[in-house]
Amino acid sequence: MSDLVFALISGGVGAAIAGGIMGLITYKVKRHDEKADRQSATCVLHTTAIRYLMLYIIREECEKHIQRKYISYEDRRMLHKWHELYHNELGGNGDADLLMEAVDALPLRIKEE
């Protein structure tokens, strides 16, 4: 009888230990997944913020040159680089395309120092 009680208690203790270990592993995996999700969400947030900053820079620079009614080759080239980065690398949605068309229509002048 004592062997049976010992076997039952040992089996129960073993099951409890195994369950505890599995619970700990599950907890660690879940925390790792949550951390990865937070990092992914943070990355998306940073990309979105950079995209809006780039759009702001492009808009401000384009409007400055449009009001002035001319643009230098260097400024136009830089605007195209910013627009390419905004549109192609950051997933811009075309908000700056019309501004870039207006800038491309401006006459080129030597940059005033």
C-alpha cells in the first residue's frame, strides 16, 4: 500500500513540476512575442513619423521655390532625392507628386549666395 501511495505522490509531484516548467516556458515565449510585437509596432511608428517629416520638408522646400518662381539645379536635385526616399523607401502615397511637378516646371537659375 505504501508503494502505491508513494507512486501516486511521486507521479503528482512530477506532473506538477512538468506543468510548472511548461508554464514557465509558455510565459517566456509569450513575453518574447509581446516584446517582438512592441518592437515591430515601434518600428512602424518611427517609419510613419519619418515619412511625415519628409513630406513636411518636401512641401516647405517646394513651396519656397514655387513662391520664388525659380529653383537652382542643386536644390531641385536634392528635392528629387528627398522625394525618391519619401516615395520609394518610406512608402509615401503620392502627396508630394504634384508639388514636384510644379518644381520641375520652374526655370533653373544659378543659386544665389
